[in-house]
Amino acid sequence: MSNPKNQHIIPANAYLKQFVDPNTPKGHEPYVWIFERDKRIGKKRAPKNILSKTDFYTLKTKLGEKNYVIENSLAEIESRYASIFEKKIKNKIPLDNSEHVILCAFVSAMLQRTLKQKENIENFIDQIVDHAKQMEIAHGVPHKTSLEWEKEKEDAHKLSVVQMIPEITKILLQMNIAFLCTKNKRVSFITSDSPAFLFNSKLQFQRFMGPGLGQKHVEVRLPLSPEISVCFSWINNLRGYIKLDEDMVHDWNRMVYGYSHQYFVANSKKLKRRWFRRLPIDPVFLWRYLRYEIQQRVARFKNRKQYGRYKRTK
């Protein structure tokens, strides 16, 4: 295979090309609309020209040579997924077992391969390095362990992509899978530079625990095109191709934007304000959120009151 130095964080041919503007003028190269996360004015860009970095997945051998095995492995998954999408998913045809495996592998890769995930891993290693340095200083020993971790950091994300894809794929294969579809062309799904994400509705009102694949109520979500998104879950008995109303599509887009890292991508320059709201436009959810906030404020007030009494009695 070729030695691709410019490597897409989000695949262009297998994924981003599905989000091109349907109104691209004839004779022009198809383009998507890419927006910086904190801006509302998009730029027209060909999928091949966005969300890529030089040698993002490239490993270096001991002799200093470049190894493209990870990029080539991802390209193989992308190629097989793209064929399945065009032949089956796009036409809303059920997948066979082997196609199901490829889809799960593709979603697994999309969870792991992003710049956001790379930064998460490296930030975690930085914490380990800092802790190791403090222990080494405290015990007066050489900085051996901290230096080893700093060296591991260079390829930590690249290797995690290879190591985690098979494990996450096995988990996704056990989950229920549904393809959520728009009812008409008035509304479309958007995507981002971190398009696959985990969501647990039971953890929305706390900040101490993040979603995990082993959690009963967790969902794995990924927009596949402006018309179709995929959702994996344990307890939601959703299967096959299901049509969503416009409000649900807009709320999905709100979450895609919320989980984006630096950019989000659409097939149109037209945006909806509701995508950028922190909370959904749902009376039931808003009531639950308000009740939770009131309970938290009452609890904080009681704690301050008890602390004040404790200080006065000292």
C-alpha cells in the first residue's frame, strides 16, 4: 500500500464525503461546510482537505524509519465499511453477520482515532508523569519511571487505536443496533471531528462519572450521513431502520455539537440555534433538571448552615 503522510483523523472518502452539500454547483468539487466550534460561519471545503494531520498514526522504528501499518489498517476498515454503507445502509437493507462486524469495527475506530481521544490519553499520562516525579523527588531516586512514561506518551494514542478496536468491536457486537433516519430532506444530521460518542441518560445530572460501555443505560451514537445515524444500546429495544421526527434529529445534532472537539461539519451553511443550547427543548427533561438543581442548592445551603454552626461551637 502507499505511504500516506497526510492522514485523516476523520476519514474523507469513507465518511465525510457523505456530508457534502447536495447543492454543490456542477463542475465544482463536492464540498462540506466546516465550522469552528465557537463560530457560526462555515467554510466550504472538500472532504479530503479537512480534519487531517501529517503522520498522525505513523510509528517510527528503532532505525528511524516510518511505519504506516496503523494508517493502512484503518484504511482497510474504512474501505470495507464504505462498500457496506453504499450497498446496504444507504438503501436501508439489513446487514448480514460479517457486515455487522465491519460496521462495529468502523464505529470502534471512530471512537478511538480522534484528536480529542489522543489529548485525553496524553493528559492522563501527564498526570501519571507528574505523580511519578513527585514520588521520585520525595524518595530521592533518579527520574527513571517518569522518563519511561514520557517516552510511552509519544505513541500511546496510536497503539491504543490498534489495541482497543478489537475489544470495543466485541462489545458493540453484543449490543442492540438501530439506524435512525430522517423523515424528509428538511432536516439533516450533522457530524464533527469527534463524531462517535457515548451517552448515558442516567448520568446527565452529575459530574463525577462519565459514560462507559459496560453501563446498563449507555448508548454509542454516530451520524453516518445527513439522513442516517447509528445507535448501539443495551436496554433500548431499538432495531432496524427507524424514522425520527424533526425535533429528535435536532436534539441529536445538539449532542453531536456538544461532543465535538474543535470543529463540526454539515451539508449546509444553515444552522439551528437549538443545536447550541446546553439543554434540550423538552418540558419533561427541563422539569427533571430544575428539580435536580433545586435539590442540589438546598443540600448546599444545609451543608453551609451546618458548617456555620460547627464553627460557632468550636
